[in-house]
Amino acid sequence: MNRRTDRKAYLVLSDGTVFEGRRFGAEGDSTGELVFTTGMGGYVETLTDPSYYGQIIMQTFPLMGNYGIMEEDFEGECCCSGYVVREFTDQPSNFRCEYDLDTFLKNKGIPGIYGIDTRELTRMIRESGTMNAIICSDPPEDLSEVKAYEVRNAVKSVTCKEPYIVPAEGEKKYNVTLIDYGAKRNIPRMLAERGCEVKVVPSNTTASQILSEDPDGVMLSNGPGDPTENTACVGELKKLINKVPIFGICLGHQLMCLAFGGKTYKLKYGHRGVNQPATEIVDGETGRTFITTQNHGYAVDPDSLSDVGYQSFTNANDGTCEGMTYPDLSCFTVQFHPEAHAGPHDTGFLFDRFIKMMEEDKNA
């Protein structure tokens, strides 16, 4: 059954630019921070990534939904504010498909708009930077509320409410505590595959609560929003430094920077997609470049951390920091997603590096 309609909808940017399209997904108006992601596939994982909390996602690839929705591939709860595509498929074809993209958005209460010139919109964001927008049935005359919109209390809104255990696959070798700032489900899966029993805890869990259970290592997850908003989380991370091996991803990378006394800053339009090049830095020299999945709007200032660590990865496109290593403090962090689901899987070896760090700490 073809579910397309001729119902007009508008995407109105905070600078007053209006794009006309057609509505799909849920009814109603929705305001958010408009961002673009460059992945050609993986839209199921994108829509269920908690790091998109409060944001309107625009896909630069022109066709979305062609293989439908598979709930087994969900990475978390759908927390975005809207969805923008050039074209979507309402008759998907895949043997794993459970239902279509339009139904998913309706079920989650997320307004969508299609028929938008996403290439033009992407060029605008690249020139002007990330901006707010509203998906609506009628363009508002007063854009003051759209301009004033901010993503607030992001981590508090997406973290788990109670601790839970993800058991190790096969023999249990390590106990790892994963602090959930908006964790993707593939993080504990990657650890479990390596013999780790993972205890996932809310973002407000204290350092003393974590250390009282004597974990072999602590994992810091991805998550949404401005890292500097999370002052309480940063304060607890300070108490974990040099007490237990730590591996941080994405927001976890940024929060660890702040815990070490470093600085973060907002990028012009962020890095979002499955094709971001991250080049490893070994002994001060550039090494291999890995294709990575990324989803973030803030970056770490490595110069602010020169007295405690060194930059381990750099973005091959714009030179921003993609990783830090703190060699004397049993800690390393990366800006990209080594647990990437649906991929690429080029940097999965970083989980093995974390395992080795825990092993060396236990044998010290």
C-alpha cells in the first residue's frame, strides 16, 4: 500500500529560509537543532542513537527506508526531534523488514518531511553552521522561539534509570562498568564478546559507588548535548582518574577531557556519518587512516591537555582531535565510534586495547 500524501509541510530555518516539502511520520510541529549526516545506510541505527536527542536529522543520501525497519538493530530509544529526507521508500524490500520508515516515525511520535532539496540545505549548513529549525504545517511569522531553542538536560533525558547487567559471552574474564550517558547498545555487546560482564549504570552514579564494586575497567559511553553542561558527571570522573582503567567514546571522550582540566568547543557543523577519516598518530608521526562512524557537534582542544596526555587520532578532513591517550593514568579516549553498528568496523581493535590495559592492570 502506498502511504504517500500530498499534505504540505515546511522546514523553516532560524534565519527565515523556508523549504516546502511533504509530510510523513507523526503529525504536529517540532523544533530542534538541524544537523546533517552523510551515511548512505544505517538509518535505523541513526534514528535510534540517543546522541541525536533534541536534533532534527537530515540525511544527505537521497533515498531512505529502502530496507525497512528491523527492531533488532535499534541502538537505543529514538530521541530526535524530526527527520528530513529527499525521498523515502514506503514499500521496502528486505527479508528482515518488519515495517516501514513512515510507520516507525509515527510510532515514535517523530514528524518527518520529504521532498526537500537536501543538497542545497547541506550547503547552507556547511556555510552558515548548524542552526535551529522547525518542521511545521504553516511557517510561523515569529521565529523567536525557534532561534531561542537549545538542547538542554540531554544526558539526564537519555540515560538509563536503573543499573542492569549484560552478561559475558562464554567465560567471564572481566567486570566492566559502563557509564550510560546515552549509550548505544553495541558498546556492551562488543565488551561481552570479549568476555566482559558489563554493568550499565546511570550517568549520575558516583565514583564511590563504582569503585565499591571493584571493576576491572570503566567505559564511558557516547551521548548528546554540550559536554560542559555535565558538571556533576565531570566531578565524579575526576575521582576515577588513576583508580581504574578507563576507555571513553564520543561524549565520554569529551567529559574525560574536562575531568583532566582541558577544554572543549562547538564545531561549525559537526561530524555525522559513517565515512569520517581518523588518522592515528604514533610517536608523533601520522600512521594509518581509518574510516569511522561519528556523531558529535563538539570537539576536544588537545593543546589544553598537553601536560597530561597526547593526541592519538586526528580528523583527516579538518585536523580536529579524534582521540587522546593519557599514558601514565591508564586512560584513553576516542571521538569516533569503534563499536559502529551498522559499521564500519575498522577500529574495533580499540576494545582489544582496552582489554589489554585491564589485563596489565590486574597483573601489575
